[in-house]
Amino acid sequence: MYKTECAKGPGIAVKDWKLLTSAEELFAANENADLRIVDCRFELLQPEAGRDKYLHEHIPGAVYADLDKDLAAPITAGSGRHPLPDVAVLASTFGRLGISADTQVVVYDDSSGAVAARAWWLLRWLGHERVSVLEGGIKRWRDLGLTLEKGDVSVKPQAFVPAPRQELILETQEIVDAGRSCADLQLVDARDASRFSGEAEPIDTVAGHIPGAINLPFSASLNDDGSWKGGAELRRIWADLLGDGSRAPWSVMCGSGVTACHLIISGLIAGFEEPRLYVGSWSEWIRDPARTVATGRSPKP
């Protein structure tokens, strides 16, 4: 069972792995030699801004992972905006960041976990389950008045041995093959409702959604202050969306396979079976104009 509650106060060490870690707990555990903190801040329209913010100030000991350069492969003619990295390349990246099989990892960003969730998922895709998302990100750390540091952090490279879990991935061809029965895949789209409906599309070249998909913006899992909603509330949200079949197969997507990972965490906290991730997501789906596009609001909330 996934542990979702984080103990508060000094002297609490990070034990095993959990979905979310509190800033208080991370502060108390930051002297742990087996702990690696990864800063994942990134801005889609200003790709260098995340690293600039990291160099200006970051949680002590944190290393930086760039969404475009470290957490995605180069874009190809048929791919989405953040393709799945090659296994060997990604394993080398994690090793360079100082992560081994014994390392407890905490990832954070300044977007309520929207980008950090991608690093969380990639680590788990390669078989490393001892990874958590920092609740409230660097904002919560600042709000508590905790220490920040400047500049780059140099760490000793580690041997990261990957054990990829291909069962966690949904490919485009499977959706194409499903055709009109795509609804059987229970594809949940994490984009804003206006993008899903086709009313607005500020990023990709085509507006709308994959026929049969339903919409749950990733922000629905968060409170107004950016903290995560509790397990009971998330359970109600997911039960309204997917019904009571918490063990039924389902899949998630978004614009490029990033914020969809946020939905995975939300669903797990709610007690639902872990879904597959459509890594290519909308930006890959629309690469082929022959693929059907739907518009209009989701039939479910």
C-alpha cells in the first residue's frame, strides 16, 4: 500500500518510499547520505529559466534535472514534445545525478508537482520506487523560512541499473487500433478543460482531444494553495470520473506526457490501480492528420 501521510517535526528520517514528502520531513532528513534531492523547475516558453532559478537559489544539496535535456529524448518527426528517453541514456542521467539503487529521491518544482511528477514517473518506470514528490515544492520550503543555497551542486556519479517496466506505457498504435472502442482504454486527459474541448490551444498546432478520452485537469487534485487534496477527497473525485472500479485498467495523457504523471500520483493516493502513461500524448497524436480529433467538453467532470 502506498504511504501518503508524512510525519511532521524534527528528527523524522525519510523511510522507504512514499508518494509525497513534506518540507518539514525533508528538512529533517537532508543530512541523510542516501538522500538525493532533484530540482525539476522548468518553463515551457522559457526553457532556460528553470536552471537559472536553480542557480539563483535551491534547496541545499539539490541537483538539477532539465525537462527537455534530461527527462525527455530529442523530438522527432513523429514524436510528441517530450519523447520517452532511451533507457540507457536515462539510466546514465540518473547515475550522473548521484542516484543508485539505495538512494531515496525527492523531486520538486515550483508548479505544484506538475513537472516533478515526470521525474518521479521516469524513475519508477526504470524500476526505482524510492522516490517522492515534495509537497508544495520550493514555495512551501520558502514559506517555512528554510535555508536555500546558490550555485551548482556537484555530486559523485553512481551506477544506476535500470529495470524498465514497459507495462506502464501506452503507445499511439494501441489507441489507433482501438478505434471507436478507445473508451475501453479509459484514457484520462490532464489538460485544462478549454484545451481538451478545443476552445483554446496555446501550445500545439491542433485543438481538441482523442475520441473517447475524458478530462480531469491535473489541478483538480490540488487545493487553492497548491497543496494536495486528501486521500478521501481524491477518492471521491476519481470515483465520480471512473466509477468504483479502482482495480480496472486506465491510462493517462496530457499535452506531452508530463502533467499526466501528476494524475498518476493522484489516482494512486485515491487508491486506484496504477494507470499506463501515454507518453506521446496529444502532441504526438496530432502528428498524423489521419488520426481522428474530437472537440467538446468531457462527458464526465
